Amino acid sequence: MKAPGVMNKNIGCFKKIFFLLLIITALVVIQAEVVQAQPVLPLPNLDIQMDTAEEPEEVVGTIRLLILLTVLAMAPAIILLMTSFTRVVIVLAFIRNALATQQTPPNQILVGLALFLTFFIMAPVYNQINEGAVQPYLEGQITQEQAMEIGADPIREFMYGQTREKDLALFLNIAQAERPQTREELGLHILIPAFVISELKTAFQLGFLIFIPFLIIDMVVASTTMSMGMFMLPPVMISLPFKILLFVLADGWHLVVKSLVESFL
């Protein structure tokens, strides 16, 4: 069991990393919406040198730089887990498996669509973070601690609204933490994993509903071919055109995307 001081230190480091990721994400999302033409400036010269450290402070600075680069490399995965990406990409993958179209649409198309849907769904949240925390912090109007608290509120509200109480209770019991009285008292190190497993359950529930009509088509086609004595012909080859036709006539992509977006409202 970790000591309280060590636990508080780890939570403090987690908050700093979380705030850094929020700043990066908010800036990328906001700047992508308001791109303006800028004059071409000369590129700076980058010179990297390797030398022997003589002072302990130099070693600490190097270690901090390595940790920062490691966090930035993991930033996409960490950020995506705190957004709607998990549910969207799993549901899209279920659609492809239910249609049995192998690699059509390809993975690049599904992941790209999931990313743009994630940007669309999370845009209001990141706008709140940018206006309430990032921009005031960059202008020096608030401190880093204040920006961390303000910036974490919108993403906490989003995740809390999509998280089941059963999943929150699971991680509270594992951490042996006291039951928080308000949402603000709930630590992100507990809320984030609870949010992820809630998203996985919701995505699999939606995937189950998607599979049912296509499964019925497969059963009907299989029973028909068996009754006709067509044992050597795979039923999937016959049911595939019917499943695609059903999906197109029902305007499946429109219905799926609409259901996904509305599930977060």
C-alpha cells in the first residue's frame, strides 16, 4: 500500500501531464478551425549536441526532457481515451464485421471517420477549455493551478455524464478512496478508467443491436441453401449482397452516425 504522500505526489504529476495534454489538444482543435494565411518566415536552425553532464541539475533537466518526449509520444492514445473516440471506432468496426465485407471500408477510412466524428462531438468541450483555461493562462491572467482546475471541469463533466455509477464504484473500492460528495472531488485517475470501461460496454451494446438484422439475413440464407441441397456454396457469398442492399436502402451510415452523435447529447 502506497503512503499518502507518495499517492498525492503521483496524483499531482498526473494532473500536470493531463493539463499539458489539454493545452496541446485545445490548441490543435481551435487552430484547425481558424487557420489564416501567414507570411512565410525563415525556419530556425536546430542544433542538437551530446556532451557529458557535469552538474546534477543538467542530469535532472535531461531526464525531464526525456519524460516530456515520452508523454508527448503517448499523448494521442491518452487523449483519445478521454473522448468519444473509443465508442465511435468500436461501433464502426462492428458494422464492418456485421456486413462481413472483410477490409471494406479499410482501417484508414474507419479511423479517419472516427477521428472527425470525435472532433465534432468534442468541439464544444475543447472550446470551453480554450476559452476558460488555455487562453487566460497563455495571457498570464490566471496561474497554472487555476488553469488546471478550470480546464479539467469541462472534460470531467463530459466523462462523468457518460460513466456508469457501477464503474465509478469499482475503482473507488479498488483505490480504497472515500466516496466523493461532489463531482469536483472525484479524481481523474479514477474517473478516466471508469469512463473507458463504460464506453466499451456501451459500444458493445450498440454493436449487438447492429448485428441482429444482419444475423437474421445470414440465418435465412443459410437455411434456404441447406434446404435446396447447396452444401458446397458458402451462405456468406449469397447473403453478402443482400446485407449490403439492406444497409444501403436503410441509409445505414446516416442512421449509425446520427445514433452515435445523439448518444453523447
